[in-house]
Amino acid sequence: MEAILLGIYSFFVWLIFFKFRWLPWNIVSQVITITIPIIGITCLILFLNIYAPSSHDVRVVNYVVPINPRVNGLVTEVPIEPNRPIKKGQVLFKIDPVPYEIEVQNYEAQLAQLKVQLITAEAGVRSTQEQLKAATGKKAATAARLELARLRVKQLKELADTGAGNRFDYEQALADVANLEGELESLAASEGQIRETLSGKTPEGEQDTVANIKAQIARAEAQLANAKWNLSQTVYRAPADGTVVALTLRPGAMAVPLPMVPAMNFVEDEQWILAIYGQNEVRKVKPGQEAELFFRMHPGRIVKCTVDSIMWATAQGQLPIGSMNMNAGVAPIPPYGLAVRLLPEGRDKDIFLAAGARGAGAIYTDGGEMIHIIRKVFLRVSAKLDWLILKLH
């Protein structure tokens, strides 16, 4: 654009010194004529680069999501086509679900069996608890009878010793006490055995209790939930609106969860427009400022934008640790450059831009409004030049 300004300046020099000869063309006028454009253009460029910095490296970057299946299996269906719009939630591909359906049925059968065992065990526990109550009650009654029999023995002994009582009754009472003591010991042993059964341990070894069965049911439910999740992963859906550019996955192929070899690459519609600047060019750039861009895929069109943010971190600012290899991502910027994110606005908000589209533009800072006009003229002239296709074939 400096050439245009020099052309205009040269035209006026020709009018003044050669056409109308208003001033003489001598050494002094020649030096002045040459010096003025050099100083003027130098100052103009310096102020433009401060108050309306331009970038000839404007990039359109899309998120690219590697699609990796979470389960292994044979691909049975790929219902999408490459380079076609895909909505979020649309099916990308399907994996043979039969092995995972069988796994779900297996865990459902195990869970049903364990629930039956739990019902049986709980019924057994209730029955055993009733037996314990009966044994405890019978033991208490026998203990009371034994206490009464011992008191009767004491009374009959006193009567027999004084000759007032029958010796046979005393001996019969002793026999009753011995019988009751034996019965009480038997009942105590029976009660102890029932309590051991309730606690889950018997002399024959540890048996399944209600708590153990409930733990098995919880484990089976977790395994069933995992099997159902695996089954749901046999249908892979689009994570967002976008497209699949290069589609190589076909029915009959094996899909494996290997991050290094994705099944396909999904390009999301969400885009970032980044303008790359030198570090000393963004000192007056702030979010919310006006910006204008033009792209070669839209010749002659000026895209209105606003500054969203400045990415204050670069790959060169990251120190590798160990053998880690830090890079700048899918769109590395030049060394020591800073990227400014721009957001289209107004009628340009929904403009179509291909991922990887390149362009140029400028940001209009809060100062130097008078020279913003010059930068806008430069941008519009450069945008019109994109109509030219300079090819010899």
C-alpha cells in the first residue's frame, strides 16, 4: 500500500515541478522532495503498527476430535458420509453388540440367582430367629423350674432330717433337680448352636450369610452396570456438530480402543480465528476492540470482528520435563509470537470459513483514530486484490 501513497505523491510532484512549474526543480527541491515521503511513510508505518497493528497471518482453527471406540468389536455399520454436515448425537458407526448383549444377559442371570438366594437366606434367618426365641423362652422356663426344684429339695431335706418328712420325696426331688439341670444344659447348647448359625459360623465351617449374599449382589450389580455401559458403547455418536473429512472406517473392519490409531477424526464446527502478532505489537490491544479481517476464500469481503482475548502463553514458554516433547498444538505459531483470538460479529457472525483458511487483518486500538482510516483503506485494497488469480496454467 506504500506504493499507492508514493504514486499519489509522485503525481503531485509531477504537477508542481513539471506540469505547471510552480517551483524550480533543483538540488534543494530534489532533496526535499525525496526526504518528505521517506520521513512521512516511516512515521505513518510506525504509528499504524502501534495504533492499528496488522497481521498477515490470520488462521482459522477448528477442534479436531480423534474418535476412539471404548470397546473392541467388528464394525457393522457406518451410516455417515465424509464431508457432510453431522449433528450432535448422530450415529457415526456401530460395533457388533452380540458379545456385549450376552455379557449383560449373563450378569442379569447371576443377579437373579443371587436375589433368590437372598430371599431364601432371609427366610432361613427369620426361621432361625424364631427358633432362637423359642429356645430362649424354654431355657428361661426351665431355669425357673430348676430354681423351684432346688428350693423344694432344701425344704424336703430339712423335713427328712427332723423325721417330719418322707425320705422318698426328698430323693425324688433330687432326681427332678438333676433332670432339670440336664435339660437346661441341653437347651443352652441348642441356643448356642442357633446363635452360631445366625452369626454365619457353624462347627462345619463358614457358610453364606445374608450379608455375604448382599455383598455378592452389589458386586453383580456393578458388573451388570459395566456390561450395560459396554453395550451402549457399541453405538458411537457425534460429540458435537461437525464433519468427518477423511473417512476410512468401513463395515467389516475391527474397531479397537487404541489412541494412536483413531477410527476417524471428527472436525467440530466450533472455530477459533487467530491473528498472529509479534510480542511488541499487542501492547495496546485489549478485549472488545474493533478488528477487520479479509480471507482469500472470500475475495473483496471485509469481516468485522472484535478482540476476544490474547493468548499469553506460547510453546516457547513451556519448559520440557524429562523426555516430554512440548509442542504448540495443531497450529503452531512462529517463535515468540502471540495469538489474538477474534470473534466475528454482526452479519459476519455466521460466515463460513474452512478449517485452515488464511487471511490478514488489523486491530484498531483505543488511540490514533485518525490513522485508522488509512489502515482500513489498505485492508480494502488488499481484499480487492484477492480477486486476482495469478496462474500461468
